[in-house]
Amino acid sequence: MLFENMSLEDFSAVACNKVEGAWNLHHALINSPLDFFIALSSIAGIIGNRGQAAYSAANAFLDGFIEYRRSLGLSGTSIDLAAVSDV
């Protein structure tokens, strides 16, 4: 089978960590004068990644979320990392 269906639970298990984490940090720090707010995203949010729709969607959210912060006049940068093979 080339494509498999992903349940909402599976999608949420992957995507909610980045989405809720960014949103919670945004609200917790909304009244703090931050010099920077960095979101570590992934190139997968731009070009996709076969078999990783939820991961790609979560990273696309982070990129859009940073645009939202900047539209509010708040600091924000999204870094779209490529594959990291060694640290």
C-alpha cells in the first residue's frame, strides 16, 4: 500500500506538541519584553516529507505562527532545519 490513513489521534500525537508548546509559550511570555523568540521548525514544513504529514503540518504551523507574532509587533524567528544526521 502506497498511502496509509492516519487517525486523528496519531496526527494529534505528533502535531500537538509543537502547536500547543508554541502557543503556551506565546501566552506565558506575551507581556515579557523578549529580544528574541525562536521556533525550531523543519524544512519538512515547506517541502513536505513522505509519510510524515503530521510532522510537516506542525512545522508549517510554526512558520505561520511566527508570522502571526511578527504581525503583532512581537519578536519571532523560525529556523527551518534540514535533516540532522549527527550532533
